[in-house]
Amino acid sequence: METFSRKEIIDLLKDNSQNDRLFAFADKVRQENCGDAVHLRALIEFSNICRCYCKYCGLQVNNSSVERYRMTPEAVVECARNAVSSGYKTVVLQSGEDKYFSKDILCTIIKEIKNLDVAVTLSIGERSYEEYKAFKEAGADRYLIRIETTDRNLYNIMHPKADFDNRVRCLKNLKRLRYETGTGCLVGLPGQTIESLADDILFFKELDADMIGIGPFIAHPQTPLKDCSNGNLTLALKVMAITRILLKDINIPATTAMETLNFDGRLLALECGANVIMPNVTAFSYSKNYEIYPDKAHLDDDIMNSRSIINNKLKSIGRTVAKDFGFRKKQADSET
């Protein structure tokens, strides 16, 4: 079970009789390649303003019911400072595609946060090569942009006015600029097939992504998919486990969406190949309105309570909190 053909991936995704064996092997691969320490990455959701029309996302531009907000650059840096003082080694800056945050504004934010001696991850959507280059030169270490699905037809249905080829181009540009590059998929999108999920996994392998975020689709009541069924948590865990086996040394978060569907969803993910948790450190006055999907778990945890909860949960499964910056192991010799 070291590698899989497309047919073998499809068969595994369809056959639930092998789940326990699959999950146990993925956990073993994680332990051998990444160790037992879990990387905690502080998530700052600094703007919920978005120009996109993604049908599954509560932040999409057509949702007039959401209360929009935009943190000031100073507030973003202060939030990062609080996270670092609480022990976080990585700050993740995430937003809708809000073009108010220009190249210059973002570079200033990145530089100030890098002065705190922390790794910086960006998750701000599609930008030009020149912008990605400027962010890298300002000190950004990682960039996350999920493909969501590699099924071109499904992608076009789910992303009106977007361009699948540009999404792929952005990922290749990030790799070219030597970012630790993250992508991922939603599991359970209406119209998605097991075959397309297998293609997603093979795409991650071909890209040699450094981070993969996998989460179940959760229907938002203010989107065109409001009446659709949620994705299946077990299937999402299986996609994650196979991804771990094929990309042994990458970083995989236990996503909050999994915990939204199951109280112990993140713990389950950590026992099926995940090695990262991204606690939300954004002030509740903002984060309550960053509603990509409804009923997000741990939304009102404050920064210290969240770490305490996570620490206790990690101890319950024999895991610890990592003390390094959490770069992919194959690049560990470049860490400080």
C-alpha cells in the first residue's frame, strides 16, 4: 500500500470494508514521516469581502445577508502579535478576494508580521505572478489556494465567471516562486463523482503540493446550494488518508469543517493522517461573519481557551504541540 493507481484509488473510495486498514496505514505513514507533533497555525480572517461567485461559499458576492467587514492593516498585525505571544509559530492570513488589499498594503502587513519571527501563510485567492512574487519577497512562506475540484465541468458550474486554467496557473506560479504551496478539495459537491475525487488526489501528487486541505462540503443557507446534502465525513477522511499515503511528508490540516459535522472530527482526522490544526484567532466580532459554511465549530473560543482545548485533546490521543515553524520535512534543513 505504498502507491495507488487511479483504479485502486477509485476502488478504495468506493469500498468501506477497508476503511480501518486504510486509516491505520495513513496514520503510520504520518508518524514515520512527520512525527507525533501537531503544528498549530493561527488563522486570521481579515476580510469577508469577496468578488467571487462560488456557489458553495457563504462569502460569495451575491449573498446580501452577510455583514461585511474589513480589518485595518494595523488590526491584522496586532492580531498576529497576540497570536505569536500565545505561542503560535505560523500566522495564516485568510480573506475573500478583496482587492482593497493591494500588493503594497499586503507587503507591508507581511513584513511587519515577519518581524515577529513567525512563518506567514497567505490564503487570499487568485493574484498575478507579479503580486505573488512581491509577497514572497516581503517574506511570505506559504500560499494556500484550493482547487476544490479538478473536474473542469464541475469547477465551471461551481465557480461562475471564474477560469479553471487560471486556477491551475496560479498554483504553478506559486511552485515556480518556491512557496510552500497548498491546495485541496471539497468532498461532496453536488455532481461530484468518486472518479473526480481520485483525479483530485492524483493532481495533488502531480503538483507535489506541500499542503493539502480536504473538507466535506457543508451547505450554506444563503447560497444556490442551500438545499443540497452535506458531504460525507468518512469519504472526506478517506480522500485525506490516501493523499497522506501518496504524499508522505506533506502537511495536512484537520479541518474545522470536519469538526462541524462531528464533535471529534479533527481528532478523527489526526488519527487518519493529518498533522496540522488551524485555530481561529480572529476576534469574534469579525469571525462570526466569516461564514463560508454555517455553524462553524469553535467560533467563539478565545485565543487562550482554544489552545487549552486543543492541547487537552492532543494529549488524549498521545500527540503533542510542535515547537518549530512546521515546514515540510523535506525542506527542514532550511528551517531556523
